[in-house]
Amino acid sequence: MGLSQLYRYFTSALLLGGLIALGGYGFYKVRQYDLTSFSIILESTILTVISIYLLIFLTLMIIRYAVLIMYSFMEHIEYQAKRDNESREIQANDALLPMVTLVVPAYNEGVVIQAALRSLLLLDYPNYEIIVIDDGSSDDTYEKSLAVAREDHNVPLRVITKRNGGKADALNTGMTHARGEFILNMDGDTKLSRNTLRACIRHFDNPNVGAVAGNVKVLNRDNIWTKLQALEYVEGLAMARKAQSFMRAVNIIPGPLGMFRKSVLQEAGGYDHDTFAEDCDLTLKLLMRGWHISYEPTAIAWVETPSRLLDLLKQRYRWTRGILQATRKHSSAMWNPSKAGINFFILWYMLFEGVIWPFSTVLGNLFFAYIGLKYGLVIFLFYWWLQLTILDIVAASYCVIVEEESPYLIMYSVGFRLFYITIIDISKVFATIEEWRGTAMTWGKLQREGKL
Amino acid sequence: MDLISILATVILITTIGTLVAGVAAYAAFKLRDKRRPKKKDPTDAGDAQDAEPIFLKRYTPKTDNPA
């Protein structure tokens, strides 16, 4: 048991001790009057405290949705205006476009690697190269990548094999071998839209922009789980990331699609190995160094998402713990608003989304189910669910319009709130508790189905 | 029973069911993870030194020079 773990247990024991002492004192005072009324007073106090807390939480949720939709819409308008002005200019100056290196880390991606690489060879950009980093795969990823490299095409494609060291290590290897002025990091199972490089590169006209985050969409919309994830991705990106982009403070450059200035990546020391969300960690490192991060909605990475519940939980478990690890690593900015500036809000927002939100929704469900069963006040549970569902439907409708997505996704908002997000939130709560306890964890690679 | 009450009852049953299913799914995921054969952590830089010997009995070359 490490010192930090001892400290956590000691702090919790102190808090718990304080609460027990407070409760004991209250019990002693109540006993002086009437013992039978104690349980009633206790229950009513707890229920009142939870009700007030949930009321505050609901208010925050409404504000959150309103602010995100407003900022994301402003970003949408700003983006449309910029695109109209820039598109003709970019087309005309093909010869001036800088070289971009695509780094494709691949660990046991034999099922999908050839389709992924062939789609990369068709990108609409005059000056780019591809580097595949085979991260010590035990399958035929290396041989299959080499076979594509030997095919006749105009794009330089190099395949580098190395001892297994994890995704961060593979991306760092790619960075050291990159010849381009800009680096696009992605996943081995990702398919990019043809305009990706052109769309991302123009953000670097602004010298303050250090990196660009791409849009991620679900490719395998085959069953209820993947369709719900498709909605979740559309909402998360169209609404949240666009709003963050308006403030030039995107908090996660997604693993499947992120473009960086090579110099910025090198200056930041590349990816670190000490968290399970290396993309989030790197993004925070760049933000802390004062770089702006933009979001490009038309650069799309199509990814295969988990189609089975247990695989989905595994992915979310890793994301939750990884994001908490990254937040903790940069937590000094949380307590120093004058120095941290916008990063102060970013970290608190991440903590709200990662910890407070899941805890509150699970608590809300438990609370309203309890008062429904015990006091027959089922109607409160209904209104709690209805309000959150209305927020989801409004957000989904907005995102479907802005992202030009299929309208059927809006219908999934009902199921999204009814069961999907509760199951995800429960796993987030457990993951947070395990992270707090310091339970050991492994990467947990998703088994690909080869839908690319 | 009016429509709202029926809907509220449906939501109550679904909520309780989902809470139970969520905990059960998480337990199943943890159990599956535990039962899966353990793989060495690829990020462990020290695994080269700690690697198991490939011989059943460690090979030690004989020295010709006893001095």
C-alpha cells in the first residue's frame, strides 16, 4: 500500500468519523425527546438533503445543455462563414501545402489493417506519407501491412515493427520517424473521410493552434448498443466539442483522429505512459502550455465500436479511469484559477462530466425509485426521467440537424435515457471507486469484427 | 389509472430493472476480466530482466579454464 493510498484512506476515515460523530450527537439530542420519532427525523433530513442536491444538479444540467447548444451553434455559424471564404483559396494553393505524416499504430489489427491502409491511400491531399507502427503484434498485422506497402501507389508507406510497448509508445515511435511538418495520429482500425487532411491543415494558419481534433462517428450501426453509441458520439461531438472549440479549449483530441504540429508534439515530449487515456493526457499537456486546440467537424474518423454490452463496459471503464488519471495529473490547475485561466474551467468541467454527473444520475434514480416504492410517489420518478429525456431529445435533434445525421437517431434518445446511460453511469461510478482505491488495471483491447 | 400513472409505473419498473442489470453487467465484466488468462503488462519496461528463462534448467556454460 503506497503513501498516496494511505492518505486517501486516512482522509476518508476522518470524514467518515466526523459524520458518525455528528450523527451520534444528533441521536443523543433526539433521544432526549422521543426515540420513535428519530428514524422519521433522520429519514426526512436525508431525503430533504438529497432532494435539494438533485434540484441543484438538474438546474446545472439545464444550464449545461443551454450553454453547450448556444456555444456550439455559434461555432457552427462561425465555421460556415470561415469555410466559405477559405475553400477556394486552399484549392488554388496545392503546391504550398505542407507535408503531413499519418501515424497508424497497430496491435493485432490483422482483420482490419489492409482495408484501413487502402482507404488512407485514397485521401485527397497532395503531400503526405503513412507510417504504420506494428506494436509487436502476435497476429499477421506486420505481414499484411507490408503487403499493402509493396502495392503500386504514389503515397510513401513505411512499416516499422517494434517490441510491444503500448499505444503511447507506438505513437512516439511514429513521431520520431515522421518526415512531415504535421503529424496526424489515428487508430489502426479507423477509416478517415477523404477531405480529412485538407480540412484539418487550414486550422494551422492560426499560429496559436497546436492541434486539431477530428470528428468521430460510429461505423457499425448494427444493433441497439452501437446505434445508441452513434447517438452518444454525435451528441458528444456536435454539441460538446463544438462548444469547446468556440472557446478554443477542446479537452480531448480523440485517439482516432488528431492532427498536431510536429514541433508542438516534440516540445511536449510526445505521449506519456502513466495514464490509460494518453490522448486526454496529451491534450491537457498542450492546453497547459497555452496552445489552442481546434475542432474540425468535416474531418471524420469512422470507428468500430463495441457491439456487446460487456465490451462496451470494458471500454468505458478504461476511459473513465484514464480521464481521472489525466485530470489528477494536471490537478494543480484546479486550485489555481488565476494562473490556469481557461484550463481551470476545463478540468472542473471534466470532473463534473466524469464523476459528479454519473454519481448524481445514479443517486437520482435510486432516490426516486425509493420514494416511489415506499411512498407511492412514482410520479416524481416519471417527471425526473421526462425532464432528462426532453433535454436529450432537444440535444439529439439539434445535433442531428447540424451534423446532417440520420433522423432515426433522435428516437434512440428515449432508450438512451431509459436504460443505456444508467448502465454506463453505474460502470463509471464503480470505475471511479476503483480508481480512488488504486485497483490495478490492464489496457483491455477491443476485439475487432472487421466491419471496416 | 390515468396514462401518466401507467407511464410512471413502467418507468419505475424499467429503472429498477436497469439498476439491477447495470450492477449485474458490471459484475459480469469484472468476472470475465478476472477469468481471462493474464497477459504481462506491455508497458512494463522491466520485463526484459524479469523474463522467465527459456530453458527448463538454466544453462550455464562450462569454463575450460579452471583458474
